[in-house]
Amino acid sequence: MEMPKVMTVSEVQKASRRGENWVRGAANTGALKALPRQTGQWFRFLEQDVIDWILRGSPEFPPHARKRR
């Protein structure tokens, strides 16, 4: 069984052609799924999550959730 590839912010930048702030912002908002991390640690992403994010158009913000009244 093959281990999934873990990517850093700079690798995601090159793959998506987005800037560092865009990638970090997407990870902070939840648009790009990042691996769990401690405060102050680097972002890490699974390759499959990055591919999915790029196919969705590299959004900086997640899609709006349906609001309930």
C-alpha cells in the first residue's frame, strides 16, 4: 500500500499557480483541506486534497453553507 504524498505550501503554490497568501488563506478558511497541526506549525496538505481544490477552481473561501432560520 502506497503512502499518500504530503505537500507543503510552496509545492501547492507551484501546482496551483497561486500565491502563498492565497494558499494559506484557503487553508485557514477551510476551502483547502489541511492536515491537523499545532499552532505555529507549517501547513501540510495531502496531494488528493490539493487536486480536488484545483479542480474546484482554487477558491479562497469555501462554498456558502445553507443558512437555517
